[in-house]
Amino acid sequence: MKIQTDFSKTLNQPLFKVLKDTVHEVGIKAFVIGGWVRDRLLERDQKKDIDIVALGSGIDLALALQKKLPGAKPVQVFKTYGTAMVHWEGIDLEFVGARKESYAPESRNPQVSPGTLKDDQNRRDFTINALAISLNTEDFGAFTDPFDGLKDLENKILRTPLDPNITYSDDPLRMLRAIRFANQLNFTIEEQSLNAITQNASRIEIISKERVVDELHKILSTSKPSIGFSLLEKTGLLHYILPELIALKGVEEIEGQRHKDNFYHTLEVVDNLCPNSENLWLRWSALLHDIGKAPTKRFKPPVGWTFHNHEFVGAKMVYKIFKRLKMPLNEKMKYVQKMVMMSSRPIVIAEDQVTDAAVRRLVFDSGPDIDDLITLCEADITTKNANRFKRYHNNFKLVREKIVAVEEKDQLRNFQPPVSGETIMQFFGLQPCREIGVIKDAIKEAILEGEIPNEPEAAFERMKKEGKKLGLTPL
């Protein structure tokens, strides 16, 4: 693949003309560098953030530019890092002074000192991110490529500018970025670089959980996350990040009976889901849906391998994982727990004759997330037996049709009891007591079993009947 390096059309845009003029007026040299240049060369959707390295004060350059861009927001200055951000018309322009870096073994935060453009390119994570375009009047648009990054782009190779062991040891987050870029761009990590990630995998523990999770989110947001997670497993990084997934790896055989490799099955489920949902938290649900299988795996003759209550155990593990990774312990976590807890319910229904009662209970228990749950379970069909695959999908189609019919009739997705506790108390002259809950549960069960419709009149009559059973009399 031959890549063209003509930036003239892009640089004719008003923003870049203002940039060139500002650089000239401030009296320093500056360059666009990194991801924006890379994606422009790859003709990918253009990034909304532009990194600019200045041979001097990036903060001064940002302050000068902000005054020239109508409607630009006040400059955000980060003095600790010598950086500044200008936000204008949905674009983030980040300015930094060219610098050298040195690292202490226990931290990814470098000691920095002023440097040249070459110094700044040396500190970049990959050759494809060290590409630069001049913003200077005398050579405006000139392309700088000190490490053959263009060749690596053409060959779809990820390679570090310097010794990969030093690059990854200095800033271990770069190991995750390598895998994420390989996944996003469908690139290959150069062998020496891949070996260096394996050798430095334990260094990932000095990276904040928030930064790690941000990279996991980006991997999960790709069209085929299995590429990234396979590399995480191959390099040993996954052991330090999500050991619960590593525990699913491998196949055991006893008395001629084997179980599937639940790690690779999980990756297949995630990939199956991606074309049908961009919901990040549903993708997390697919990734974690079987984590309870490792701790619940048992061999019980003559049945064979069992994973009893793995959904319940897995749902409890979701909380521990989210807490350890400092992910949100809010409705997003509860959503993933629910998906994991219920991940087998539609499959069981699809295996049996699909009854209205079973579908009513499924809709009631899953509430507004029923469509996501079915989507997850359809992705969970990874059998290579063509007849079984077709039968499962046909059954799920029937389940979906039943859900629509039941929902139209009984409206259980956001179920509210058609008879309130106050109504029961008033009718029977009761104070708060156990009998009220018994009657409400009986009405709910009657609706779910299809004995009565989800309507106030029918529920009221059922209330009277259940009250009579309990020896209650109306006022």
C-alpha cells in the first residue's frame, strides 16, 4: 500500500493558515505531530484533536492562537506538564514544548527538560506516531519522518522508535497502546516489540487502573475485540489486568468427556455481539458472562462437566472486578451484573418449548434490558454444528416474537402492580402487615402465569379472592 504525503489540501484550511501565522508571530518553530498526521495518511476519520509540538513555549503559542480564533474557549494550561489546550469548534489543539524525558523505575511520570524536535520524536511511543508536519513559514507542510514511520504505515507494522524494552519499561501504558493500535488499525506488532511487551508485562502494575480501563474500553469498542484480548493474553498482560479471564483458559478431559475452552469461547461471543450493538457495557457483559465458570467447574459422573450457579457467582465477581479496576459502581455495574446473572435464561427458554409464562417471567425480570439480553444470548451461540446453530437462532426468533406479543398484551417491561398496597389496606381495613405482600405476590404470579391479564379490574378481583384465602374480610 503506497501512501501519499501531500498535505496541501488539508493545510489550505483556515485553521492551519491561522496556525502558521501565529507560529511566525510568536517567533518559534512548531509542528503538527502524532495521531492526527497518522490518521490523515491512513485516510481514517480525522481525529478531532491535534497535537502541536513547539520548539519553545507551547503555552505561549496556545495563548496567542486562542486570541486569533473567534469563539475559542479560554486556554487550559497545565503548567506541571508544560502543556496547554485550545478548544475551538469541536477541535482540541494541544500544545507542548519539545522535550527530553527520563524515567524513574517506579513511575511513568518522567523528568522533562527542553529539547529539539528530534528529542521529542525519540520519546514517541511508535514510529507511526513520530511523523510531523511543519507549521513554519519557510517550509510550511514539510513532512518529517525520522524512523521510517511511513514505511511502517504502508506495511501495517507497529514499531517503537528506540529500544522497545526501554520504551515499554519507561512508560508501561505504551504496551496497552500497542495492543489497542494493533486492534484498531489491524496492524501487526513487530516481533522484537512484542517480545519486549512480554518481558515487561509486570510493569503494567505501576499504571493507574483508570488509564488501564480507558485502553480496555477502546479495545472493546473495536469491531473485533478478540484481536486485542488475544494479544493481552499472549503477552501476559491479561494476567495482571483480568486474571478471571485467564482462569477460563484451557480444556480438561476426564473419562473421555471434555468441556470447551471458555476463554476463547468468550472472545468469540464478544466478536459476535459487536456487529449488533455498540453498547460498551453490553460488550463488558459479553466479556464477563462466563467468568463464574472457573470457580464452579466440577466433574460429576455420569453427567460430566457442570458449572452450577456460575451466573450467580459471576454476577458477584463483576462487583469485585469493577471495584478493583476502579470502574463505576453505579447503574452501569448493576446492568453488567444483571446481564451476567441472566445470561443463560433466554438460552434455557430457547432450548425448550417457548411458553408464554416463561417469556412473561423473562420480560418481568429483565425489565427494560430485555432486548440487550436477547442480543447477548444470540451472540453466545458459538456451536459449529450447522443444524444446532440454525435451531437455536430459529428458537430465539420465536422468543423475540413471543416477547413482542406478551409485551403488547401485558406490558411487563416496566411492571407496576395494578393493585397498590394502599388499595389492599383500604379494602380489608388493614395496617401494614405481611398479608399485603402475600396478596401482591399472588397477583403478580397470576399475571406472569397468564391466569389474569395485567389490568386493574382483573387484579382487583384476584385481590378479593386471595384475601378470602387468608381469612380477610372487606370493610
